[in-house]
Amino acid sequence: MKFWILLFSLFISLDISAQKQDYIWFLGKDQSLEPGIQGMMIDWNENAIPVKHDLAFGIDNNNASICDKDGNLLFWSNGCAVINREQEVMPHGDTLNWDAFREVIGWEECIRGYPAAQNIKILPDPSYKDGFYIVHKAWKYNGQFEDITMELRHSYVDMTLDGGRGDVVYFDSILYEGRSVNHCLEAIYSDNGKDWWILQPVENDSLFLTYQINENGIERFADQASDVHFKFLRAGGGTMRFSPDGTKLAYYDYFLNLHVYDFNRTDGVLSNHQEVIIFDDVDEKDDTEFRFGSVEWSPNSRFMYVPVTDSLFQIDSWEIDINDGIRLIDVYDGTQDPFATTFYISSLAPDCKIYICSGSGTKSYHVINKPNQLGIDCNFIQNGLVLPQNAGSANLPLFPRFRVDEEEVCDSTITSIFGELVYYRRDLDIFPNPTTGPLTINLPQDQTSGHLQIIDNTGKQILRTELEKTSDTYQLDLSAYPSGIYHVEYLPQDNKERLVYTGKVVLTHP
């Protein structure tokens, strides 16, 4: 009996550990004069580098995709169409979020995608392995722009239809006709690992709508007090995120600051509300002094990161008084690429890094390389991820926490070295360490020629050289560089196992 219990547990753990539903990211608007939509894609199964990709439609802020558990794309949506893996619109998938707003504003053809970030989630049906709910929000236009509301809706995709490419079997079914806050739609697995909790703030009120997707469909639970009044206009420029371990919920926008709650995945109940005062003068500002921002968690669920236009903050949730855990990590350096590369939407990626895009169309993203580390040790690099073209405005995807029950919520072995494929890190033997300049590197045995690079602690590459391996060691001199910490990376040329060897050295001057 014990054997069968152990075997059953093993099969469950193997099944859970393979979840890669968020491994395909689509980005960008059309940047090409060629036919079709020229966007970008990051395939975390193969590399951590954005590549150009022809899309069926462009993407504005609504951005969601879904893969199977092995990371193979099933379909995606830009908020006004549902597109299959072959970049074709699904049957009945061209009228998502249909309302007069699409006709008046000019989104009826869906070329640019639907506006407003974090307003769409694709969630697997707990009771049907080939079914998927799309929970989304539509701009409800009532004839006057000052009376536009956000209506919560849902649609459904059956992947067994249209030859396995999927069909939208119903669309735009209304969940909530009242005013929901723009942005801030969030979802996470229940503690049974199959049902979903969905939370959404209510505009001009102090409530969270609470839903559960289960074997009976979508059920509405009792509204929950937020202890925050989500005022119209002021509550529209932030995001809301569950922690990767599913125990907390964080809400942020500039005027309301940061709010953190404990979350119970068994019954979906919020508790222990805490307010974090990042800006203490927002009550004195009018609604036109708007600053877009977001909140995202570190993989270990300890730190929250809040990028706000020109500033990046880290908040340590382990502090007894959480307001004592606020740290300013960096400020915007003024880069124009080609527009201001300020800070806005932040998203934790499968490679354990947090990527931050701007509110403008830019050709680079900012990167928090080590978000589990305290303070500036998180290694935040502005414009650290170079894109092959302009990304459009604020269209990073914000996925549910698919791996909330896994031991590892992300895979730190995914990395991009020298613009190549995914590599797995191994230690590199470097001495003396610390050094005043002279450095000897023991190269890995049985490896051919390769590339060596030295990176300073800001992420800047200061040296790159190709090595023709005639010996097992390589000498260089760092004495011309300032004292500090330097990272050494060696990538063998003939490298079927896809290994990268890395080390860290401390340089000190007498």
C-alpha cells in the first residue's frame, strides 16, 4: 500500500513540475512596411531573447497567451481577437469585447489591439482539459467619454474544435455590469491546484469582486471589503498581483499607494490589510498629476517592486512594520530609446527575472536580474534587455501564477549569454580572489575554444574575447579597472550540453 501511495505522489509531483503555460510571450505593434503584423516573441523554452515574429494582430495593453503544460502555444489574445497557434483568428474569435467603444475609437478591426493593461486572463477549465476561460474587461461606451465604464466579461475556448486549433464557443458573457477598476484583474489557483480564484476591485467603492472557476463554471462569492476607496480616474494606473507562493495580494496605484493583504487560497478570503506609504503627498495632488506604475513580487515572495515613472522602489514584506522596508533602488537615467524609457509595467518571467517596460514605445526593457536580493543587490539594469524593434506601449503580459504549488516558481537556469540559446550555469575556477589585478582562469576540461566576457557590477560588459584554447588556463589583468565586483563568463564554442561557466571576482587596489 505504501508503495502505491508513493508512486501516486511521484506521478502528481512530476505532472505539477512540468507546468509551462506562460512560456510564450508576444510583444509589440506593427513596425514593418511588409505585409502582416511584425511583432516580437519570447519563447522561454528555447531562449530568453525577443525575436521578430509575424502576428495576426498588433498588441496594445491587453496581452494574454496560453500554452500546454509542456510550453507549446495553444492560443493568445490581444483583447479584441482570439488567435490560434497558426496566427489565425479562431472561429467566432473576432468580436471579443465588442461594444460601441470599438466602433467609436476605431478598434473595430483589432489591428492595434485593445487598450488597458492587466484586463485579461486565460485560465484552464478545472473540469475539462481542453477548455479555457478567457476573463476580460470591455470599455462600455454610453455615448459620452466621461461615462465610459469597464464591464467584466468572460468567453470560452474549446481546443478540440477546428481540427485542434480551437473555437470560441461563446464570447462576451457578462460577469459584472457595474464599474470595475481599469487594470487590476488578477487570478490564482485555489489550494486544490485546479480551481481558480478571481479578484477585481470595484470603481467608486471599497470592494473586491470575488469569483471562483470550478467544476460548476464561474461562481460569484461574497464581495470583500478592501479598506481602500477605488476612486474613478485615480485608481486606473496601477496593477494588482498575487505573490508567487499565493499567500499575499498586493495592489498599487500612485494615488492610493501600495496595499498588501494576506490571502487564503482555501476560501478566497483576504485579511490583515497593510498600507505602505511610498508617496505621502498624493492627497494634495489633483487627478491630472498622474504617474503610471505597477507592483510585482520577487520569486521568493519576500520583496515587492514598485516602478513608478522615474523611480523604482523595493518593499521588504518581512519587516515587522512594512513601511520600514521601503528602499529606493534607482531613478530613471533619462535614456530616450527612441522615446523616454521610463518605468511602468513589471512582470516576473520564467527565468526568475523581473522585466519592466515603459509607458512609451521603446526598443529596450529594464531588468531586475536578482529580485530575491535585498536593496541594490537585486542588480537592476536600466535598458538591460535590447529589443529587435520598438515594443509599443506597456504591453508586457501579466500571467496568473501557474506554478504556485511547485517548489520552484521559476527557472534561474534560463539565461541569454552572448545572444545564444538557453544555457545552464556551472562554476568557473578563478584565482586569486580578491585580486589587485592579475587573474588566472582555469578553463573547463575537455572543452574547445570559446568566448570569455567580463561584466562589471552595473551589468556593463568591459571585455569580450575569443579564446583559442591552447592551455587549460587563461591570464588577464584587471588592474586598469576600478575596485569592485566583476563577473566572468565563459561559453565554450562546441557546447552540445549548453553549459556556461561563471564566476565572480573582487578587485581591490592597494
